[in-house]
Amino acid sequence: MIGKVLLVTAGLEARKMAERLDLGVAGGFLKHSSPESLIRAIDEVIAGNTWMDRELLQKVLQVKSQPRQPSETRLTEREKQVLSFVFDGLSNKQIADQLGVSESAVKATLQQLFQKTGVRTRSQLVRIALERSIHTAQNPQSR
């Protein structure tokens, strides 16, 4: 069984807090809040619920409601390599052979790409990558 995590922070950037929630953090608590609130937060998380300090919740909801901007998606070299091979129409096994890695490693990299771009399939990945590339090419100052 995985334990629940309550992140206690002095003020984590809203986007980073949203990322932590996506990774399974059960809540966020601002350390300048009252000790009584901390006890309530801990009790809620232990009970299997989510706790979010109101101030932090408002910021996270604002971030979550905004679409992710193309300039915010930074790809690693491996992700760029895999994406290039996906553009070429290669299968996971073919990509693995080209890179000298396991097919599982390719699948993991694809999952990272899906998460970063907010898509679920290879075809959506190609579409969004092309759209973002075209947008960047048309407006180089948007980088």
C-alpha cells in the first residue's frame, strides 16, 4: 500500500503543485496556516480524502483550467528521438532497435510524451506536435 502525501509548503508555484497532484500527492498545506488546520489536513489525508489549502486550491484550479502552452512543453533528447521515429511511422520495436534500448523503454518515453502533451494516442501526439511546430515556425517570437 502506498502512503498518502500531504505537501507542506511555504508557497509552491501553482503549476508545480498541479503537477504534484497529478503524481498522486493527496493535498497541499501552506505552512503559514493555523496548527488546527494542519491537524484537520492530516486527518483528512489519513481518512483517504484530499486536502487543499483554499489559497493554494484557487491557484491550482486556475492553472488547471488554462490550456498548456506549446512553449511550456520541453522535451528531453530521448523524447525528441522517439517522436522523430513516430513521425517516420516506426513501431515501438523498430524504435527500440534504432535506439538500442528495450521496447519497454520506448513505451515509457511515449507515455511521458503523452503526459507532457495531454494526448492519449500516437496519432494525437503527431497532430499536436505538428500543430505546435507550425505555430512556432509561423511566430518565432512566441518561444
